[in-house]
Amino acid sequence: MPEAQSGTDTAGGVRGARICGESLLQQWVRDGTLIPSTELDSSWGVSRQALDQAVERGELFSLKIAGRRYYVAQLRDITREQASEVCRALGALSPGEKLTFWLREHGGLQGRTAVAAIHGGQLGRVAQLARAWSAERAGPVGEPASDARA
């Protein structure tokens, strides 16, 4: 019987999960799910520095992939103010968890994504759901949930 290997030594362990996650992020860059800052700043009419500052204030989030910042492409379809309200409601969650919130369809939004619900006039409901999403995923009081890719 072969000897069991530790999770960090096998493709199915932490290292394998990290590689798989990075591969998925790179695929999302290629297929346009994630866009570079140049696309979001031109869509919103702001500078890259303004985006960076919004990230620092918690009004936006980005993912670093190969040393560059990327944003959820769907954010181009809403205003900075709408994105900011939802991102602030998501609080201190990891960028990976925030990404998941923006990309998935939510039962609490009648099976729509956050952006689709915002287009339907439900910004307040999306922000409320974002606060609940954040609270549900937070660690012990005062500690944000962790994310292996952050």
C-alpha cells in the first residue's frame, strides 16, 4: 500500500488548490470576466490612481494577478457610487469572496446577479444582501474570513 502524502505535497493539497485558483483567475482575464484597471478607469472616467484610492478606502476591490490589478468586468455596467455602496457593505471580506458575491446569482435577488438586480432598481436590496453575506462569512468577532489567494 503506498504511503500517504501530506496535502501540501500532492496536486490535491493546498498547493494544487492554489494553482487551480490562479489558473481560473487567468482564464477569467482571458475571457473578459476580469478586466485591467485601464478598462474600468476609462469606463468610469477616472484615473488608475482614483481606482487604487477607492480600493484603499474599501469602496472597490481588485485582484492582483501576475502583479497587475484586475476588476470584475460587470462593474462597468453600474456607476462608481453603486459599486462603492455594495463594496462597502461587503466590508473586510477577501477579494475572492467579494468576487464570488458579484459573479453569482443570488436567491435573495430572485436568481439574479448583483449587477442585474441593481439594473432592476434594487440597489438597497443588493447592499442589504452584501451586508448579510459579509456577516455570514466573517470569522470570530473582529476577524475577517481568510482567503488562500489574498
